[in-house]
Amino acid sequence: MAIREAVLSIKGRTAYDGAGVKLQRIFGHADANRFDPFLLLDAFGSDDPADYLPGFPMHPHRGIETVTYLLEGSVRHSDSTGSGGVIGPGDLQWMSAGSGIVHEEMPLQSPRGVHGLQLWVNLAAREKMQSPAYRGAVASEVPVVPTGSGTVRVLSGSWGGASGPIVGVARSPVYLDIELNPGSTIQLDVPRGRTAFFYVLSGTVTTAAAEDLPGGSKPCSGGTCVLLGAGDEALLTAGPEGARFVIVHAPPLHEPIAWGGPIVMNTREELDRAFRELDEGTFIKSR
Ligand code: FE2
């Protein structure tokens, strides 16, 4: 077994999206090839309603899946497939945009603010024009697996004999939310050939680092995203204050990326067609 070493360690930068929501863009356009099939990771989180109440009013997506994991607060959503409702802490929303959806995500004012992650997973060329699908899971449907060193919430894929509530999505990512007790270590199988990263929510996490990684294997604090290199397993150790982080892995697509805002296709022509259809009102292919 080969332990995967950290090959890239990044912090987000402040960005504004939707109607002016302040968030941290952890990775996005510039890193999309290294994180393939993952396109983007945003961490939204603020106790100040001015930062989150503008929300994400009706906007389109095509060619991707958007995965929202809410940690704190509540978000009202609705979309052109007819899905809608309010998600709360620990709930998960997995939107496969396929050929096209229009949706809105509007955070509601909450005493503890609104905090969460949105991950974009690319779809393969042959999947980009499939019918859209919405999958949601509430926190009580997410298995919480105790380990000797903490707990593992299985959002999608399986771990420790438990399977997450989100099944049948395109890249079948394994998506785990892990809490580790102070100083403890967890070993996770991450099969060879899959792209894997972890993102630290709180505390610190240390893992082996590639020789050329600036800073080496220093502890990674909250807000740090680490891309793991080749290998079969991840070995992650919490600092003295413990740690909470998510780890996500899936097989890469190795396909060309043509990216225009909320739409990600393979070619410039497909992108132009999508925007032309938006102008002409023919964007939505099925509901
Ligand atoms: Fe969206």
C-alpha cells in the first residue's frame, strides 16, 4: 500500500457570487485540470446576514452536478425539475444539471449564520445532455460511523460498511465528513487512479507531503484544501485540538473543459449553443 502525499495545499480567496454572497472560492477555473472531475469548491459561511441573504436567485446550470452540504443555517431552494424546499444543518443537495436546470438557492436568516460547502462535479461528455435530476438527503439519513478515533459521516459512496444516501450519481464520488479526536489518526482507502482532496473545516490535519510541496507536511488549518497525489490510502492525523474535515474522491474524466460561468461543456460550440438557447428561451430540455 502506498500512502498518498499532499501535492498541493491551497487556501480560498474571497469571492462574491450569486446576487452578492460573500464566500471563499477554494478552487475553481484555474485548478480544474488538477482536480478533475471536480471543478469548483466554495465554502460559504458568515454570521453576518449581509454576507449571505442576497442568495443565489434563479440561474442556469448545464453539464455539471452541484453538491451543496449545509453545515449551519437553512437555505430555501427551488428548481425547474419541480424540486424545492428548505435544507438545514447536515442536509445534502445533489443537483445533476445535465441538459439544463434553472434553480435558486436563498439562505434564510439564522442566529448562527449560514455555513456550508458547494462542490461542482463535472459530467462526462456523454452525460452532459442527460435529463436533469435532483437528489436530496436530510441529516438523519446520513450514516454516522463511529471509529476508534472519531466519527465518519458517509454522504456518498461507502465507508466502514455504511453507504451514503446519495446513490446513482455520475462519478460516484466518495464524500465523507470526518471528525477526529485530538491527536488521532485515520487511515482511509482511496483506490489508485482516483482524484482525492480534503478540506479542513476546523482544527488541524497533518498528512505526509510530497518533497517539493512548499512548507512540507506542516499542519493544515481550517480553510485549507489539500490535493493528494498517487497512492492507495490516505493517512490523516488531527492536531491537539482535534479536527473536522471532508474528504472527497472520484475517478477523473480526462476530457476537454469549456467553461462559461454556471455552464461547463467540452467545446466552445457547445457553450455558445447553451448561451444562445438561454437567450432564445429553449435552454430547458426536460423538467
Ligand atoms: Fe446553482
